Amino acid sequence: MATEPLPLQKTAAAAPRDAVPAVAPGAAPETGPPLVRFDDVVKRYGDHVVLDRLNFSVRRGEHVTLIGPSGSGKTTILRLLMTLEKVSDGVIWVDGSPLSHVAAADGSLRPAGEKHLREARKKIGMVFQQFNLFPNMNVLRNITEAPVNVLGMDRAEAEERARELLDLVGLSAKTDAHPSQLSGGQQQRVAIARALAMRPEILLLDEVTSALDPELVAGVLELLSDIARNTDITMVCVTHEMNFARDVSKKVLMFDAGHVVESGPPEKIFSDPEHERTRAFLDAVL
């Protein structure tokens, strides 16, 4: 792994082995069946319906950003994909298989048990608003713990990969530091490296700069933009950073009250939205 500082200027050929799937910058997502598909998904808490018969899909290698007002269901979508929440109705499909269901003997789908959910989570990595690092572990252990204990990776291999990823996020000198010794921006970079260490097919980003001081936001967004440009990892992002959404997205979905109001390429959504609700939201945040 090269050791140049951020911003990254790595090409596909320069990427470390197995660090992040590489693709030529600007390459289009491959066609074919969607990697993620929400099929009439409902999520309710008691009488409160958060997602109402939601249908949308994400293709392999695509970068999709979810925008909309707080409470519109965006983070719930990520939590359902991470199996941190269970669907109330409908099915989520990942790579052609039901995410939180299994097939019964009669061919119907029934809710899956925890063993199935643990396996399903291996395909998906998530970076949260809060960094959620283990305070008693140094940076290296924070990144290697899940690959060793969940994926069964040899510790030496996990540590080699962790060092490559720390180089990728510009923190190669912080392997022995504990989270309390890092700035918020550095902690979020470690959280990104930790998510990538699991070799996820899908990376979920939930308002990853919302807990950062304003002067730290640009560096984390620049890192994520570099990952989006220089890898073919599928990304689903919830953000209020509209410039970031415009920069990294292949598709933007505007949400309101648990529904997709409209969707399209960022240049269409941000420059010429069709729905009045989208126009009102963008007028308020831009």
C-alpha cells in the first residue's frame, strides 16, 4: 500500500489486495438484477407507520443517497438493511436472497432466526452517526476484532489488512492509540476502516458527519468521496450534506413520510426537481 497522504489519488491498480474492490474511477455500475431490493416493505412501531409499502432497488456498484426531512424513514432503511430492526411486512432482498426471511417447506417466507441474520450481516457494513468504537481497545484492535471473531480471519492477516486500511484513511501512525486520544474526525475515519475491514458488499453511511465539529466534516467527506470514486463498493448513504450527495451519488432518492417522493440522478434532483415537496426541502437546506 502506498503511503501518500490524503486526498487519495490511488488508481484501481494501486489498491491493496482485498482492501476494497477496485474499479476504474467513473466506471458505471454493472447492469443486471439489483443487489438490494425493497419489496413492499412496511415498518411500523405500534400504530406509527415509518415506512409504508416501500419499493426501491440499488444495483451493484451503485452509490445511492437518501435525502429528506428528519423522521421520513431514511435511517430506518439502513437499520433494516443492517438487521438491527425487523420489517413489519414485505421483504428485503440482497443479492437475490431474502435478507431477514428464510423459505419454509411450502415455499413461503418466514422470519429468519439469529443465525441467518448473523450470516446476512457479513455482506453489509455500516458507519453510524456516533463512532461506536470500543473505548478499551486500541485502534488496531477496534478494526481487527470483527474480522477475527465474526469472519474467522487469521489475526495476522486481519492486522495486515487493518494497517492497509489505516493507511487508506490517513491514520497509519495511530494503530496503538485509543479512541479517547483521537479527534472526532479521526474516530470516524477509524469507524470507516472498521466497516471496510469486513469486506462488505454494501456500505451503509448514516449521517456520518453529524457528530463532528464543522472543521472536521470536510476531511471525512473527502475520504468517503475518494472511496466512492476509486472502488466499486455499493454505497447507500443518508446525509444532509447536499454537496456530498451531489458529488458521490449515481442516484438520489427524496423521502417524505415513509415514501419515495421522487428519484433520479443528482443533476436532475438538485437542478430540476419535479415534485413540490422536493423543491421545498432543497430550498430549505441549500
